[in-house]
Amino acid sequence: HELFHAGEPCGSAFAAMTEGMRYKWCIPGEGAEATEDLGFEQWFCEAALWVRWVHRGSVVAVSLSTVSELRAEGFRALAQKYTIAFDLLRAYALLFARRLDELRPDRRLDTWCSTEVATQLVEQAVQASEIPAYPSQPSDDDDAERTERNFSSAAGALAA
């Protein structure tokens, strides 16, 4: 069974909750197909959370598999309700987009962001945003409107 295929717009990030899934893509300029078996808890298509993304390959189940889906639209709506989290996520999004832009086009795959890269980006985002030492609470309506405007601006900057 195919989860998605190359060329489709992507609106979700995914995590393989079991083994048994394979990512396939064409190697640019060669016409050859490459494959990567997705491991347990491996994230893919994270780019959909931060930028407009089109799948670069396809994911197929090679055996009985389970996958978790995080829809970008719902994720963004939830992030807007928590100002502190939003500030951190915005910093992460900008760093993610910058790192993605630095990749050679043939390396911009649905699976490009490894756990190690994501960890580095989180550490940089924490340093870049000034996160207070108290838990985030839902914003009031005025903060929510401001956050929505900021998120829209950040999303617009990422899409450009």
C-alpha cells in the first residue's frame, strides 16, 4: 500500500511507528531509483510543518505497518494558542527552512531531516528565542490574534 507518491502536495508530517515501510525516490540526472527502509519512530515529511512541501518520493508498506500523522494545519492552529511555544516553533521553522535551502536540490527529500539535525535545530531555536522558565498557557483573544498575524507572516516568509 502506498502512503503518498512523488509530486503530491504534502500537508502532514509522519512517523513510522513500526518497521516495514520503504521510501523510494528517483536520483536526479540518473533516472535510477533509490530506496531507504524507514526505521521505528523515524519522522518523515517534517518539512510540511514549516514550508510548502511537495513529496519528492513515495512511501510504501512492504509489510504490515503503522504510521502516525501530524497534520500541518492542525499543528499550526494549536501552536498559535500558546505564545511561548509559538515563539520557539517560529525560531525552529526559520532555522529549518534555512537548513533546507542550504541542501543540494538532490538531497531535499521527504526524509532529509534526521534526528540529529532536528536536535541541533531545536538547540539553536531555544538559544534564538527567549523562553521564560514557566509553562506556556493558552493566550487570550488579543494574544491569539497577534500570534496568528505573526504566524502568517512567518509562514509567508518561509513560503517565499
